[in-house]
Amino acid sequence: MPRRVAWLLVALLCGCGSFEPAHDQRITPPSSYEVWWSRTEACSGLSGDFASVQWFTVPGYSFDCPTGKCVGRWEGRHKIYLAADWMHDALRVRR
């Protein structure tokens, strides 16, 4: 395998493990988020531990993410990133 291809594979594998948008800031979720969480659980039939989720906001209307531009993204098991302009929009937060 040519050296250049080997380095490309290493770079791709290292970059696939995590995602953190630029300028994100951890927040304490507003109390409305827990209400929205409960409603989403009721509709979906799924459940999860709200207290284990870490919430982050990213300045602006959207942010770059692996799938393009995002207004929100669930990453891994316990991180949710939201574009700041959508933080109080129940539809966006609940998706």
C-alpha cells in the first residue's frame, strides 16, 4: 500500500470517532427541554435518561457537521448540539 494511501486511511479513521462543532458551549437545558423530552418519549414509545444527556449550543442559525449543515445533532450516546437560533423551538429540539 502506498504511504500516501496509508496516511489517508489513518486520518479518516481518526476523524470518524468524534464530532465537536466549532465554538460550542455546554449549557444547562431549560426546564422546557425535560417536558419536551417526556412528550417525545410518549409519542415514540422509546425512553432514555434525560439527566445523562450533555447539551451544547453552537452560535448562529446552523453549523457544519458530517452530514452538511445542521441546526441540531445528537452525537454519540449523550451529547446534543443545537444551533443557538433554534434553542427555544420545540420542533427542532425534539427532533
